[in-house]
Amino acid sequence: MFPLNTWYVACTADDITDKPLGRTICNQAIVFYRPQPGQVAAVEDFCPHRGAPLSLGKVCDGKLVCGYHGLEMGCDGKTVSMPGQRVGGFPAIRSFPVVERYGFIWVWPGDKALADPAKVPHLEWHDHPEWAYGGGLYHVKADYRLMIDNLMDLTHETYVHSSSIGQKEIDETPCKTTVDGDTVITSRFMENISAPPFWQAALRANGLADDVPVDRWQVCRFSPPSHIMIEVGVAHAGHGGYEAPPEHKVYSVVVDFITPETDTSMWYFWGMARKFNPGDAALTAQIREGQGKIFSEDLEMLERQQRNLSAFPERKLLKLNIDAGGVQSRKIIDRILAEEQAAPAAA
């Protein structure tokens, strides 16, 4: 259903404070906490004493304390102590590799021996003076692959987001899909068109005219297990489009980290890293609010789609040329799943 030997975003760094955070990732209940400031740990959200969720406990002197009977756990999943009891022989619960990087907490839900922090994807815009970022989180009751389909085929913008980023030219302009190793790229370039409301506002925010023809681009990049970065922007027509100098365009990267919760639910971390007017905090908040509303429009569609698919699992879905990005992304996921399933058998 989903690859396990890989890094997923579990939460933002700010989500873990002085209290533990329970979150299900890839059908596994995990509790995240900080043993010490600047450190992060993750173990099964399951007390080995009576099965209580450890996320209902607290952190004390670097140890995770169960909120039921006070059993203390170490970062390695081993029982440390319990008031008035001898618990040294308790079997350890599972611990998970975690990395804090780029403002996110990344977790590896698979084989610990294979976890390599170097494989956490590089985010060039993080803490970069030329970039600003704002984002959020949605819990979506749908198969995570439906979100991949959604983001790798932006034709739906014309219909689902008609009042913000949608326009008929998206339908009228063919998209191109290519595969480069484990990366799927779907791109669409529109020339000499009117900017939709969201991009009109972005042009104004960068001191550019919003009532002149523009060239618009959408370049969607999928990388496993389920990360999608979408280069988007507009430039005043006649200045080179995607390659236009900064003074003639507004340019952003839509950041999408899709983390499976269960077979039919996901954690959707969304955001936008923009490369114009980065010092304007009010603009960052305004774009974040607007983008949040845009993404919220997808939620009902995806959740209702999942309900239909769950009710009629035998029905085959039709594929069009606009689905190529999602189809190729799923092929990569399926290949990785097959490789993971074959590895234990070979061992």
C-alpha cells in the first residue's frame, strides 16, 4: 500500500513541545517527543505494561512517562523504571529513526538498519534569504495516492478552484509528462493569457501590473515515496516566460508532503515557498491563508471520491492523457513496494 523504507514528514518541529505527540503513520501508532531540547525521539505509542497510549503521558527528565501507571520509557524503546515495580525484564517496544530538518520531523517507518539521514530530500528554500515560506496541515480521509493523482494533474483547477487559480487555458493547453529515474515531471506552459485572481494579487504584491497578458507555467515533480514540488508562476508576456528575469515575474514552489496515515487517510502537509518579496511577513500570511482555502476545496472532492471507490472497489477507472503524471507516479510506488516485499524473501 505504501513504501516503508523511506522518510515521511510526521509533523512540524513546532508540533512537538514539552508534551508528546501521538500520530499514526503508515498504519503504525507512533509517539514523538523531545527527551531534551533540540532532540527528538519516536517509539511505538503502546505502553508494554497495559497497552495504554504513551502519547497520553508526559516527558520527565528525558524519559517518556506513561500517563496510566507511571512506567518510564527510554528513547530506544526499553523500559527504564516504574514506581515500586521491577520492570527491567520487560521486552522493548519498537523505536523509529527520526530526523529534524528544514522545520519538519521526518520518520522512517521501515527497517531501522536502512535509515539514512542523507536521503531526507533537500529543500533549497529553507532559511534562504531569497525565499519565504508559509504552510499548514490537513487531515484527509482518502487514500494518499488520490492526492498524488490530484497534484500531478492540475486540470482540475479549472473546475475545483475556478475563483482563484483556475482558468480555461489550463484545459486548452496540453501537458507533457516525462520520467527521469524515480522522478515524474508533468509540465504545462501557457502563453499570452490573463492572470487568474490569485496570480493577479501576487503580481501586485511584487509591484507588477496585474492587468496585462502573462505567460504562466506549472511544473509538477513527484519523488517517492509521496513528495510533490510544483513550480508555479507568471511573467509579463514577452519577457521569456519561465526563464524571465525576476523583475518581470512572480515565482513560487508549492510544497506537498503527503504522509499516509492508514489505507484510506493521510496527513497532507502543504505550503508555498515564494521567491519574491521574501521579507514581507504580512504577504506570507496572506498567501498562506489564500492557499489554505484553495487546498481546502480539494478535501471534499477527495473524501467523496474515496467513499465512492470504497463502495465500488470492483469498478475500473478510466485513464486519459491528463492522468499520465499520476499513472507514472503510481508505477514507481508499485515498483518500490514490490522491491520491499521481495527483499525479506530473498534474505
